[in-house]
Amino acid sequence: MNKIYILRIKEVLIVLLVSLPLGYLIYSKQSEKIYYEMHYFGGKSVGVNFCNVYTPSVNPLLDVVGFSGLNKKLANTSLFSNRDYKVSLSFDSAVNKYSLIFTGNKKDIKVYQEVGSEIFEQILNFEEQNYRTVYSDIKLHCDKSDHALFKYIPGKIEKLDRHERRRFSKFHIFLNSISPFLILSLLLVAFKIVKGKKLLSLKNND
Amino acid sequence: MKINNEVKFKYAAILSVLFSIYLATFFYFNSYLPAPFVVNKYDTFMDFYNVFHWSLRDGIYTEWSSVYPPLNFLFANLFQYIFDLQDFSGGSGLLREGIGQQIIYLILIYIVCIIISINISSKEIFNRNEKIYYLVITLLSAPFLFAIERGNLIVLSLPFLCLYIKSNNSIRSSVYYSILVNLKPYFAIIYILNLINRNKNCDQILFLKLAPIFSLLIYIFSGLIINQEYYLTPANLIGFGTQSVLNVVDILALPSSIISFTYIFDVIPSIGRINLLNYIIYAILYSLILLSLVRIFKFGENSDNLSILAVLIITNFSIVTGGYGMLYFIPLVPMLFKEKLNNIITIIIFFLFLGIWDIIIIYYYDIGNTGVYLSGAIVKINQGITLGSIIRPASNFIILFLFYNKLKMNKYE
């Protein structure tokens, strides 16, 4: 019974030969996969101390609700719905930081950089729009004139932090690369078991 | 006076229809679904949307620590492809808001699964009327309605369970078993029972050889396709089993095991904890399961009885399977029908499936106002431990006890 599970050397070589091209293809595709991250500190609305009635303050231009609206707007654009890569945008309101993570291939880094810059331009525009809606008209009256309470400080796209990291661990790539060999071996063992059983029932019928 | 099974099915079907009318009326006047549905009324369909959300992104087994084998996510991907569903980044809640109306496709698939399951399992056993009544009972049963409200993928495993039970070819039964165990890993109990079974014929030995090979094949193949860290499933399963990740109030919503009684002390502090009672519950239940296993090992059983025992162990052993695990009794009823175990059939139909026991609330929770997904309202929820929360686990245990006694009476050479 135990011999059924053991593949002969000839069988192992044949399975290896058949599974090698597929295994190599999986290895080469998966080792190319990366995460490409871009981080951007958002713009601010800075409250200045006019007329000695207001303490200086620094406010991010989007909150969680505002970011949700931005995300929905961007999700419908061609920047986000692209076949060649996946992209996700998140926002850490505590530190006013946007994070873009592209999931794709190493060879497309330049594309991610261009798309990322475009997305951050749109964020910049959205923030400025938000400033104009919420903050720009707030004025204090003193010294016989009106003074805008808040000043707009835009985020700096030139200061984008970018880096890449491997998407799959070495173990994951290794396991997936040998999966065709494992699958074919299991199929061969199953075939031998079924064949063995059929031969046995033929023998018993004789 | 003995009542024949067709008449029993008819009365149970009528009661099921009355229960569904009660649910619809309650929802109309109160804007939420009452017990046996879970207390968190905003969590409707989220079992499905969580799986669907994660099937579209990285981190299934690393970030989410999923316990579902990769075949479940393949189904979610297939669902997306067939119904052309759009992804929404930002969480599974946002996904539900974006494609919520398309849940109707999943509900239709679930209904088809039940119809297929009943057709397979009751073929040449039920007459036409019995089939129709049984269909009404199961479609309007508490476990099925609960499974729909959760959006749980458990319903998909039912046709494969029926195919496995009905199959008399060991190659086909190995394939069906492999799909089952790749949908819900606790079906490994079927293999264990076959392994320890004393009376193994050639077909069962062939099943024991082929089943692990096909299971591994499907596991590796589906893992390769979804291309995520599927090999972490065993570690995640152990973590899920050892940590208390389930909400106590949800455990008591539709329990199937008497283990759930040990959680009652957590929600009714005025009773005072009686640890001895917990130990007694565990001791009685696990002793009965152990005796059944010893019986199989010493005397052996046929494959039908092994399947019935597997379902009884899965639904009794712990609270982890959830109340919708009682759906696995659907293919058992025709088998019990054939064996003329009418008392067990009566308990299943009238006490496990029927939802009317949940109309009676024994102890109310203090929940307050909460949002309800289905109606969009914010309402005060009046819910608690129901009579059903007591009757179902007790009935399931009684079924296990009665079945064990039936095994004791079997004589095999």
C-alpha cells in the first residue's frame, strides 16, 4: 500500500520537467510585484493672532468626513480604476498625512510616480477649495479694518516621501513556485491509487 | 396516536409560515428584526461583505487573520465576476453601501442551494408533498433566515454535504469531501470518524487515501489562484479557537450547543456564577461525544451513521460553528426518515428549525438605541435570551443522546 504514495525517480523527473516552466513563470511574475508608497503632508489653515483676540492655531484642511468625500471623488477617476495597478489612498488626520500605496510591478515605478503626483495635485486643489469654503471668509474687525483670520499654507508636492518594498515574502514566492510541482505530484499519486484499486477489483473478479 | 411524517411536516410548514408573518409584521411596526437575529442590527450581511471586501485586496491572512480557506475567497471573486460588482475602497461597510442592493443575487443563490440540497438528499425518500413542506420548513427556518441575515457562506457547503452523503462512489465522495473541508475546515471530523471506524470496506479505505490528497490539491490550487498567504490558515484557526472573539450576546442569539449555557452567567450577573454547572455541562457533553467515538472505534458503523454523527459533533462540540450550523441537519432528516427515527425527526423539525420559540423572551438585554441597516432607522432594541436559545441547544444534545443509544442498539458482525 505504501508504494502507491512513492513516486519513482522517472515520474518525479517528468513532473519536474512539466512543472518547471510554470513554476519559473510564477517566480518571475511574483518577484516583480512591489508596493510603491508615496506620503504627502497636507496643507494647513493657520490662524494668526490679529487684534489680540485669537490664539494662533494650525488646522488640517480635511477631516475624516472631508477625506471620505475626496476618496469617493477620486475613486471614480481613471487614476484609481486602472487595470495595470491597484491603488489605495488613506489619510492620518492626527499627523495630516496622506498615503498612496500602489500595488503593481517594479518596471512601472515611473507610472506610479506620475499618477501619484497627479493625485496629490488633485488633493491640493481639493484642500484649497475647502480652505476657500470654510476658512477664507472668516475675518476679524479691528483697527478700523477687516483682517482675514486664517492663512492658507499649501502642502508641498516636491517634498513627497516615496519608497518601494517587496510585495511577497521569499517563502511565499518559493511556495507558489513549487505549487505546480506539488499539484501535479498529488494528481499523479491520486491517479496511481485509483488505478491500483481498479486493477485489484479486476483481479478479484477473475 | 401516531402522526405520520407528512402530517408533521404540514403542521411544521404552517407554523413556519406563521413565524415568517410574525417577523414581517414585527419589522413593519418596529423597523428591526427581532430574535433570533443578532442584537447588532447594523451588522446585517457583513459576514459576506467582509469576505468580499478582503477577497479584492491583500492581507486576508496577515491583516484580517481569516480562518476561511482560500476556496471561500475564490467564490467571492467568482460572484464579483458573474454579477460585475464594483469594488469600493474604504472598508466593507462602504462596500455594503455601494453595492447593497445586489445582495439579492446572494440570497437567490442561497435559496437555490437549499432547493438543490433537498432534491439531492430526499430523492426517492420523500413524496412530492413531503418535499414541498420540507422546503417551506427549511426556507423559513430560524437557521436559514439567520444565515441570510448574516450573509454567511455556510449555505454553499450544503449541496456538497448532500452530494457527499448520497455518493456511493469513493472517488466522487472524496472530491465532495475535499470541497467541503476547503469551505469549512471542521468537516475534517468526517475523515476522523472514517479513520477510527472499525468496519472499513474497500471503498472506505479508498476514500481515506484519496480524501487528504484531493483536499490538499484544492487547498494549494485555490491558494495559488488568490495568491495570498493561505498557508497561515491553520495558525489563524488555532488563534480563533483559543481566543474569545465572539460577542456573548451574539452567541446566545441562535445557539446550537449546550456550551452556550455557560455564557448565560456573563449576561445575567444577578444569577451569580455557578462554576460547577459549567464543568458539569462540559463533562456531560464531551463524555457523550467520547463514548460515541469509542463506540465507532470498537464496533464500527456504516457511512450514513458516521455522517449523522459528524453533524451532531460539529453542532454540539462548541459554539464556534454558530447557530446556522443547524442547517447541516437538512440532509440528515431524509436519512433519519429512511431509518424510521421519527422521534429525532420531530425534534429537528419542531425544535431546531422552527423559529416560534424566539417569540418568547425570557430575559431582556439593556441595549438602548441603535442603528438598523435594513430600515435605516435608529430605534430602541428590545431583545434578550429567548426560549429558543434554551430549547435548541438542549434539543441538539438530546438528539446526540438518542442517536448514541440507537448506535448502541445496532449489532454488526
